[in-house]
Amino acid sequence: MSANDYITGVNPATGQEVRVPCEIMSDGLVSIGKNEIKLSTVDAVDLNTATNQLLYTVPTGKTCVITRICQRNASISLTTNSHSIGWTSAAYADVVANATHTGLTGPTLAAWLVLIVAGIKMGTAGQPLYLKNNTNQGAAATASFDVFGILV
């Protein structure tokens, strides 16, 4: 890890900048080391509905930085669905902008979702993280989502 390997954000509760040391791995993923934890796993997330899907809620007294999200276990080939993930209604696009994953053709494949690189919003205490389907799959479709991050 070099001296410049940090994830930065602004704590919305205090307005102070938060810097967390990290390591950029050879595959381009960011490792937060001992600070990063798996925040949630949500199975059977409906990818064919206009109803926003809850992925995680920030605990009382904490602020949350999402570091990565894995989408896996697709029930069918996801040829059409696109979605965004975020803290702020109505678009819910301040963590993952509109994303399509046509490579997820079945339950044995997974994808790391691309987070917004600069200006990713941090969640505040009690705030829910939602997935919003921008384009429904057009048939019954579900997937599992693993959410990783750090709590400050």
C-alpha cells in the first residue's frame, strides 16, 4: 500500500472528511483490510418489479461507506434488467449508477458491480440502501446481492 491509497468521503452527519487506508489489488478491486466487513446478503432480490428492494440499513450511531457489491445467483439469464443502487430516492443512483449485467446468465456466475468512483454518497444512521430496477427483466427474475463496506 502506498501513502496515496485511501478511500475518501464526507461524513454527512459532521461534514468532516473521512479517509480510510486501502489497497488496490492486482484485479482492480479495493481491499479495505480489517476495516471492511460484509454488511448484508440479500437473496431473491426481485429484478422484475417497480418496487425498490432493500439491501441494507445503516445501524444507529454509524455512517457507512459501501466498498463493493457482488451480484450472483441469477435465477435466469439477465438479458434485459438494469438497476441502480443508492441511499437517495427517487433515482437511488448515488452508489451504483444504472447498470446492466447481461453476462449473468445463470446461478453459477457472479459480477462485482461498478461503484461510482468519485462522489460516492455515504449512508447515515438508520438510512436504507435500495436497489431500483430501471428496466425490469420482463419475466420473473431474482438474484442475490452481497454488500460490503466500512462503518465509521
